[in-house]
Amino acid sequence: MIELGEGMVKHCAGLPLAIVVLGGLLVKKNYSLNEWQKQAEDNGEMAEDVVEGYLMELMERYMIQVCERDIATLEVKTFQMHDLMRDLCLSKAKQENFIFVVDQSNASSLSSIQRARRVYAHDVFQINCIKSPMLRSLLFFDGYPTLDDALFQKLDGYFDRYQDNHIVLFAVLGSWPPKVEAAIIFGELEVLADLGFKGYTTDSGHVPNVIWRMEQLRHLYLPYKCDRKTKLKLGTLRNLQTLVNFNTKNCYLKDLINMTNIRVLVIRGPFQIKDFNADDSYKNPPIIEGRYLHSLSIFNDKGRIDPRHLKHLLSSCVSVCKLTLGVEISELPEYLNSSSNLAYLNLRMCKLEDDPMPTPEKLPSLRALDLIFLAFKGKEMCCSTQGFPKLEYLRIGGVEGG
């Protein structure tokens, strides 16, 4: 943080007013390394950063209250507001046609609404009832056991009717059907910014290779499992900030390097580097542009990951402050020995043979540590009296020795 501060002061070119303004901005950043890095980056503000700034202003005016902060980044995760403030917001949203919440009692009124921009549905309704060409957000919440191809055909008809649609958010926050071939319609939503297949299912669904057309996509939540036929090209998604459930069986590893704005990456399933140069790892091309990547999770409950491939992946992750390893590795990667930014570490299914504590206890910024679900196969773990200088949270459970 000292180096970041010195660099920012240098950019002020000795101007006292500029330094005072910079100090005023940083004093509100909760001494979070992630927040200081954001301030130091001279790359323009993303929409999410602007929104976060507005939320911080509302918080400082006591119009909303913080419920929960991220243990690693100290960023606000959830807010709450007084009932009166909530009623005011809902009233204003209705007045401005900001949100239309659909249930069985009012679904029929959709046909008379021409300016609805955001539709949130809790019950099954006729998608063709939506008559608004201005629709930008369409969300289906839990409770869709009958979300089958018939509904997707109705969606297909809707999008055919409005070829010039501007939908930027489409998500199903519940169970997707085993087959979603009708999701080919998503290829028409080229301005989509958020696409979510967030329902947990044990079945393997098929996702057609059309997502690459959505070049404005910022957040992509792939299905928990895809069938063998699914092979997605994602190299055109240069604006992507969140990618969940990526693997090298259903996606192309070479596409990751194009995602220069990626902030959150979740790898679930196989991760293999083809034609890997084991003799000289420095000759292997980088996997990812990790300048903005602050959260990395790796899961594979059906196999190991080659430690050389893991080492090469982590070598580009210079700014990660949240790391989850849910894969058998037998020993901790050397990467952790120099992870000065790491604030949260979650180890599960690692089946570590040696005591893991000597490594994380030396991490200068670590505030939370999880050792769960067969993270450790041994019988004893020891911590030194000077270890874990910043630790606030420790959870140990489900280890074989415990």
C-alpha cells in the first residue's frame, strides 16, 4: 500500500490541492488494498464502480445501512433500508416504470404496459404478454419446475417480434431444464450484459455455441454441468468481469487471455493445458491477464489438477485477494509463499498430507481461513505464536484427522 500511495502522490505532480483531494478520497476506502488499487488504476470507471460510488454516498447519508462486508476486500455485500425508505423506492419505481414484478394476480396487465424496462417474475406467466419493446431486464426467480422447451419457444417468438431488443440482463435464478437447446435465442441478444444459468442441477445440459456473439457480456454464469457436446468459444467476451463454471472440457483455455477485465473466475471441472512445456515453464504462454482478477476458485471433485498447470495459472494472478482450492493437490502451491494480497483462503477436498498451517500463517494480509471437507488428511496441525497477524476468522471442519 505504501508503493501504491507513493505512485498516486507522484501523479499529483506536487500540486497541494490534488494531494488534498486524493487524501479525501482515500480516507473513505477503509484501508482496503483492493480499494486503493481501484483508485490507483487510471483506466476509466466501469458502470459497477459508478454504482458502488452512489451506494457509498447513500450510506454516508444514512439512507441505507451496511449489513455485510466481504471479509477479503471489505466491499459491501448487502444493504438494508428502513421500511419507509423501501416504500418510497417502490413507489418511485412504479411511477417511473423502473420495475414490474409479475405474479398470477397481475400477469394479464403486462399486455397494457408499453414502457416496462425490467420484469421480474416469481410465477409462470405467458411471456408473449410482454408488449414492451423497451425491455432491458428479464429475471425468473425460484419456482420453475416446468421451465421447459415450451417456455423457451415462447421466448424465441418474443425475441423474433422485437429484433431490435436491448435486453442487457436475462437470468433464471432456479432450476434449468435438462435440455436447453432452445437457448439458441440468446444468440440474438447481442447487447446482453448478464447471462445466468444459476440453477443447480445434477443433469448435464447442452448450451449452444452462441454466447460468443454477446460481446457486451459482463457476467456469465454457465451451468453447473454441461454435456459432452457443449464446446463454447468465449474469446470475443473482452468485457467479461465474472465467469463462473469454466472448464477446459466445454470451453477453450486460450480464450481466457482475451478477458482483460476479468475480476471473478470460477473453474469447475477439468483444467488441463495442452502442449504444456514441462521442461521450461517460462516458455508457456500466459493463461490469463490477471491485473484485475481478485477472486479465483478452482473446483474438481472427480480428479486432481496437475500441480505444474496450477502453478502456471497462479503465476499470472498477481492481484488475487480471495482464493478457493477445492481440488486434490496433496501439497500447497508455492504461489502462497509470496501472496501478499491474499485476504481469504478456502481449502477443501485438497487432501493435504502435511500440516498446512506453516504457509498461511505467514501471509501478511490474511483475514479469513477455511479448512473444510477433507482439506487435510493428517492428524495434527500447529500454529506458531507469531502467526496469522491479521486473522479474524478461522473455520476447521471435516478434515480426516478431525
